[in-house]
Amino acid sequence: MPPRKRVYSGIQPTAVMTVGNYFGAVQNWVRLQDECDCVYCVVDLHALTAPYDAAELRRASREMFVSLLAAGIDPDRTTVYIQSTVPEQTELCWLLANLTSLGDLSRMTQFKEKSGLLGGGSGEDGAFIPAGLLFYPVLQAADILAYRADRVPVGQDQSQHLELSRRIARRFNSRFGYLFPEPETLHATVTKVLSPADPTRKMSKSLGPRHYIGLFEEEDSVRRKIRSAVTDSGVAPRTGDTGEGRASPGIENLLTLLAACGHADDARRMRDDYFAGTLRYVDLKGLTADALAVLTAAMRERRADILGREKDLDGRIMAMGEQARAMAGETLARAREKMGTFRPAT
Ligand code: TRP
């Protein structure tokens, strides 16, 4: 049997994992554990590039770690860790920085957007653009390459960063001899979930509480958010008005959520009713809220289970970090050797 492919991905630490994070990424991470050797990271060092509060960040990182376990990432099969517990990666980042061109970094769309938001594009006095923002993709490459990953499941918005990771790997391999597989982007078919309050935008925590549903959210507030979800004025757009047989964004989003919760048949039937002009929106909202209530209750239970079992959460986080360090350390040792630096005394 050929060795299993190594999968690597990272997620930003936020105190709340939303159903959007879950259906859009994490559920796929959970599935990949069956076929691949997976490594998943809570990228707290990447989070330093945006304004943040120190205590809040540490709390969010812990929360995201627990959320991943509760969502089904299995620490017996998978390495799941918080980025800052693995200093080997940060050193690799420095080594790789010297195989990365400044031109490439400054051309990254995400860098241009984020530095633009900070006032970088406008030339305003006093705009502070941390160099960490420019370096962000080098650290991301170090994440991936430290584990010599073959595949990286990420959204379209990360394609450019992945392309750069491959370029860095290639440059290293040709200059110092083969060490890194070129990581492929894995664009899985995931479910994009939109904001219930504004279904033209992605479900997101940063838009405010009405715009997301937490994976561990209490039933009452899940139901309230679905009840007040934006739909349309009740006139079913004909096929062609909004594209190939698509309902309005609000209705599509509810149908998507219903299907994602394991009720694809109900969703199909309700879509047919919609185009037949017989769908009652209260019924769609009712079923969707029920399905989400079941999902979030199960998730809350697993989360409580983990927190009950894990008396020493930070100890667990450190232990998972050790496991990741062993893997990253091996790669780093080879990279140091090839690049001509020393290894520190232990
Ligand atoms: N930049 C990624 C994002 O914003 C997160 C990330 C950091 C990542 N390191 C990674 C994703 C390594 C995949 C692999 O979504």
C-alpha cells in the first residue's frame, strides 16, 4: 500500500466556531482523517498580523482547539495543535524567507487588501502596516512545509498563498537538494454558508451576532436567528431571473443549511415547492431551525464531554504541541543541514 498522503491545514483562532466554518471547512477536515495522515493547526501567530487583544487571543486559541476536537478532529489519529507551541516552524519561516522574493510578497492580493485597509494604499500619515502582514505567506509556507504536506485543503482565497508555497519549495529543492514535496491545493466541494441577516455576504463573526450561527450556540438563539433570517417578498423568481433555477439568496441559504444538516431530501422537495409557488417560508425556517438545533445540541454535548474529561486543557495543548514539534523538528534539522546553519544545543 502506498503511504497515506499528508494533509495540512490551518484555521484562524476565533472564540466562536460558526456553522459556516464547520460546513465550509472543518467538516471536510474531519472526513479527510479517514484517508489521509492529517495535521491541523490553530494559527495564532498569523492572527498577530491584525489588531488584537493578548488575553483574548489566548482564549480564542484555546476555544478553537477545543472546538476542533468537538467537531470531530480526532487527536488519536490526527496531529492538531496551536501554532505558537511549535517554535521549529518559526525558525523554518526565517530560513524560507531567504528563498522568497520581496516582489512576490508585495504582489499578494491579501497583503494589498489588508495593508490597503490599514491606510497603506492611501498614503495617509501614521498608517502602521506591520511587516508581519507582508511575511504572512512565508509563515504559511513554513507551516505546510515543516510537515512536508502533500495536500492543503483551503478556500479559493488561499490559492495565491499556496502557489507561493510551491514556488518556495521548488526554489529550496533546486538550490539545496530535495526536501519538500510541492503542496497541492485541495479544493474540496464544501458548502458555502451565508449570513442569515444578509444573504449576499458570507457568514462571518466580524459582521456581528445576527450574521452568524455558532456551532455550539444555544437552541433559543439559533431559532431566533433562523426565524428572522432574510428571505424574499414571496414572489418566486422564475428560472432565468436569478440564474439556473436558483431561488433568492436568503431561500438558497436556508435550503443549503437544511441540506448540509443531513436533510437533502427535504431541501430538494422544498426547492421544488418554491418554484411551484407553494412553499411556506415558515415551514422551511421551521425545518432548518430544527435541523440546526439537533446539530448544535450534539456539538455542545461533545464539547462539554471534552471539557469534562480534559481536566488540564493547557497540558493537553502542550502535549499536542510536542507531537507536532517532533515532526517539524525533523524537517527543520534537514533544512538547517542543507542551508548551512548550526543546530542549537539541546
Ligand atoms: N491563511 C489561512 C487562512 O486565512 C490560514 C492558514 C495559516 C493556513 N497557515 C496555513 C491554511 C497553512 C492552510 C495551510 O485561511
